[in-house]
Amino acid sequence: MWVLILSVCLIILMICYSVSKNNRKFNEEQKLKTRNYGIFKAIEDARDDYESDIIVQLKASDLPKLGYPSDYIGYYDIVKGKSGNLHFSYPNSPDLKLINIEYMPEYQQTTTGKVSGKTGSSIIGTAFLGSAGGIIGSSGSRNINTTSTQQEINTFGLLTFVNVATNKKFIVSVVLNKAVYTRLKSDFLTLDY
């Protein structure tokens, strides 16, 4: 009896610890997001050129091309200024223009199926006619229902920027999906360069 009570108490303690650990992790993530948003807001308020922005995921090896400090931790925001130029949200980011986006979407197809009919038919056949009925019942037709779903997979695309001050072009790899690609193309791409 005592072993059972101790086991139940141990399980309850493990559940409480797990919940507590998840809550601490969530609170730490919220603090980091709040801190990063505060940094972003301070940088953009100092520039006084904010119109809109989009958060992107960049390949770490491309950060020096954009002028990010090597110890930079935070959002990778592409910010569109009132002037129409773009910049990344860190102090002294150069003015840029996005002149090309190369992106090929990738999809993953998942098919699930359900076979029905044989088991039920063989059980009913066995119940009424014995083993011969089971064989006859199992030889009947099956119903096969399949469902296919197609889901987009985030994949790398290439963004070509030009530095407005130096007229130097460079390419960075960025994780894209259809929604991010569409927004970059409609709101951030410069067509008249």
C-alpha cells in the first residue's frame, strides 16, 4: 500500500516539475521577446523613418554581408522606411533596396488511408456459417478511404540587395514560405532599379 502511495506522490511531483519547467521556459521566451521588441522600437524611433517591417530568418553566414555585428542577437527585421529604402533593424544599418527574389516553393504530400470491410464481413460470416462463412466473408470487397494533404515546407530563397550609398549588390539566403515571399514581393521589392 505504501509503495502505491509513494508511487502516486512521485508521479504527481514529476508532473508538477514538468509544468513548472515549461512555465519557466515560456516566461523566459516572453521576457526575451519583450526585450528584443524594446530594442527594435528604440532603434526605429531613433531613425524616425519607420513605415513597415517583416521578420525574416537569415542564414548565419550571411549576417556579415548585412553589416550585423558579430555578437548580434535579436530579430532580423527588414524595415521599410518612409523614403522607400530598406534597412535592417540594428544601429547604423545601411539603406538598401531589394531588387530580386528567387524562390521555389516546396511541398510535402501526406496520404493517410483506412481499409474497412473485410474484418467485419469475416466476423459476421464466421458467426453465422462457421469457418467457411469467415472465408466467404473475408473474400468480399474492401472499402479503402484515402485522404491526401499537401503542406508547404519552409525553404531557403535568395534575396538580392543593393547598398544605396555604394551601389554594391549582394545576395543573402533567407527562409521563405509563400506568405513571406508574397509580402516581400508586394511591399519591399523595388521594381524601378
